[in-house]
Amino acid sequence: MQWSHLISYFFGGTFLTNAIPHLVAGLMGRAFQSPFAKPPGRGLSSSTVNVVWGWFNVGVGYFLTLQVGEFDVHSLTDVGAFGVGGILISIQLARHFGAFHGGNA
């Protein structure tokens, strides 16, 4: 197992997890924070921008997870790297978006 593959799986988990809030908000027709808003990450972007950003994240996550090395769903190391990336970005996103939507109270 190469460390570069595990790093790729870690970031694959982060990108795929980050896709979720953007796709959900966009598909619901709601404006939501994105890197393209003013100010970036704090202002609101349209639902269309969020859908496009969400699918971009899916594409990057797919590439990092399934096109780098040989990701094995039966390997605790591979799945662990992917899962740790997803969990850490989930906590960070919960704190970040919670500041705007009352979730940090």
C-alpha cells in the first residue's frame, strides 16, 4: 500500500462528503454558501451554482477514490482513510455552516 493512495482516498472522502450539502441545498432550490459567493464561503450562491459545485466535488471524489490505486472496499486501511477524511470534513462543515444556520448554539 502506498501512502499516496491513502492520501488520495482521504481526500476522496472529503470531496464526496462536501458534495452532500451543496447538492441537497441546490436540489431543494435553496441558496447556500459556496466558494463562489461574496465573501467566499460566507455569502450565498444560487441553487444552480451549488448543484454544479456539488457535482464537481462528486467528480473529484470519484477520481481520487476509484481512479488512483486499487481502492478495496474490503480493506480496513482504504476504507479507514476514506472514512477519516469524510468524518473530519463533516465536523469542519458542521461548525462552519452551523455559524450561519444556528447549528452551533
